[in-house]
Amino acid sequence: MDRGSANSVRDRVAGTEFNRTTLMTSGVSIRWVDSEAQIDDHLWTACFAPPVEGRWWYRTLENCDIQDQFKFAYAIIVKDGKDVGIAPTFLMDVPIELVAPPEVVPILKVIGKIVPSLLYQRTLFIGSPCTDEGTVGLLSETTIEEVAPFLQAAFERRARQVKAPFIVWKDFPDSYRNALSRLAKQQNMFELVSFPGTMIELHDNKKETYFANLKSSRRHNLKKKLKKSKQLIELTTEVVNRPDSKTLDDAFALFWQTYEKGKTKFEKLNRKFFSLIADLDESYFILIRKADNQELVAFMLCFQLGKRVINKFIGFNYHLPSEWLLYFRLWEGALDWVLTTGASEFQSGQTGYRAKIDVGHSLVPLTNYCKHSNPIMHKLYTIATRDVTWSTLDDDLKVYIEAHPEEAFADGNPLNARTIKSAAKLTEKEKTSV
């Protein structure tokens, strides 16, 4: 980036606490590159070290032929002439029903028959498809509080260039909350509750400890389900790094069944993605097969990243009897392997909450920070998303929050816990009076 471009980025940063003098003397600027290959390896290693997905992840996404869905670019953060950080981004034409307030979707779909472009919202995302949490990778001497205003200015300029009216910092965890909430207030952005992540903390490598840390009701139910499944079907478990082509074909077929069955479809991965990701040291496939004929009936793709193992994708044969309870057999097989890795965290991502809660996952709050370039649309989005909560996003979460209203505050959900508690007290009072 030339000096004029860098200055234009600095000049666009607004906010009462970031005046022009501060910006011009800060020594921070942003430059853009179009590929992970244009970034020095040492910067990738320092900024995206485990337990987050590193350079290998972005290289895989760039090379698996999904350019029809996403266009990737990277904001390089420069401070005093030194590269100090990486902010991955991707451009996507998002189906309007995934981003627009529900009240206006029917209207837009009618108009979209005449103006097809209204059926999609071109959006510049900060983060990555398929990752559980958004990450801006920074060297230790640089903080997100320091660079966030410069990044937002660069994102707004980039969004205008690529004709993307909507900007979203996607699925950022609570460690970014102070900096990004402050940025949102300064830049007239709105915060949107996202689907929470899920995580289990592993205190040691003993399966007995895992079961002991489950609530008694969940421990009883899980053991009961495993026992029932084992009485109905004999299965084998295998953990493989770099599976052969036939195994990948079978796994992808199960993945596709699961994708087709899912309610939320943000990205569509292909067979080439699985070929590329399977060839990495970080990737492990947990394979569940019938004992009699070795037919693959379920799989889980995991990444082993230091202290964390990430459950990235799963697949099942949905034509088999539901009484086999394949999810719980797959979970047990994955858990047995994870306990051998020395990991202290097992991360399982968004959606599918009922089963994940049943096996002991905690919910991890994630937030989107958004801005629409059209003031009217921005106001409409801001108003329409104020009432979005975990409960409105997912029926399983609604049931869970109603049963555990304290989670509305404890896990960062803006749901009005007092309302739920009041309803619970009223219900209890009604039971007592009967």
C-alpha cells in the first residue's frame, strides 16, 4: 500500500477517542493481499499458532475450488513499518433469508423475482468459513484494541471497492468483546448474537473423570444410551491420519447426507476439500464401522491443535435405525482418542446442541459485529436484531435456556433471564396451588 492509501485508511477512522492527531502518529496502517501464499510464513506461525486453525486451513479453503461461494483476502496490519498481524476476510453473496430481518424477507423475495440481485446480500466477513470462532491474529506486542479502528476503516473502504454493502465481524468470542463493543459504539455498528460454540474441558486423560464431571442425569442417560446401542449393533472404531481414497469417498457420502439434513447451510464443501484436508498432519478421522462387513456408518473429522482438539465435521448414514444411537457411539470413539492426545479442550462447534449438551458440552458465547452502508437498511437491521437470542436462533437452545435461566447471563446471552425466572416461579406457584 502506498503512503496515500495508508493515510486514507487512517483518515477514515472515526470515534471520539481516536482523533486525527492520534491516528496520524500511531504508525498503524493496513495493506491487502489476495492469497495466504503472499504472507510470510513466520507471520502466519506467530499469529495463528495452535489452538486456532493456521495457514494450512486457509490454504485448503483457497485451493478446494469453492471460489463460486467465497472470495478470500487478508488485511495485513502494519505498525511502524513492521507486519504485526493478519485479519482473514472473505466475500460472499449470502442468501437474503440468512441475513435479512424476517419481517422483510417475504417482501424482498417478491421484488427479487424482478430484481434477482435482491435475493442475495453481498457481505464482507472478517473471519473464515467453517471456523468456530473469528480470529484476528496479532503479534504479542500489538492488541486488538489498538488496531480495531484501523481495521474497520480498511474494511469499509474494501467493502465499497467490492460493492459489499454489509460488513460482519463473524463469530468473535468474549475475548474480543471489550474491544469490538467499543468499536461498535464508535462506528455505529450493531451487535448480533450468534449461534454459540460448544466446548468440553478435559481435566485429565481418564474417561472416569469425564463421566464424573457430567451431571448425574446426563451421566446416567449417556451410559444407558451406549449400553442400548451396543446391545443392538456391534461396531468398531478406528482413528486414521491420511485415510485412503475409498475411505474418503465413503466419509464424504456420509458428510453429504448430514449436510442435506441440516437446517443451517452457510457453506457447501466438496470432495476436493476432504482430499486436501485429509493430507495434513493436523487431521484425524474417527471412523465407525459395522463389525460384520466393515461398512462405514459414521465419521468425525478432528483437528489436533496443541491443547485443543476441534470436532470439525461429522457424517452419518441416516438410513440406518435411529435406535442404534450412532451419534453417541461416534462421540465415545472420539472421546477415547482425544483422551490419548493430552488435549485439555474438546471443541465441537455450532448447531446440533441437544446431543452436545447431553454429552457435557458448555455453550461458548459468540457475537457478530455488523454495519450496513445504507443508513435505512442499517437502522432496520439494528432494530430487527435487538430481540435475537440463543432461544430465537435454535429450538434446542430455547428448551435449554428455559430449563437453565441462569445461563442467559452466565453465558452472555442477552435473553431476559428475569422474564424466564418469573415465568418459572409462576409455573411453580401454579403447581403448588393445585
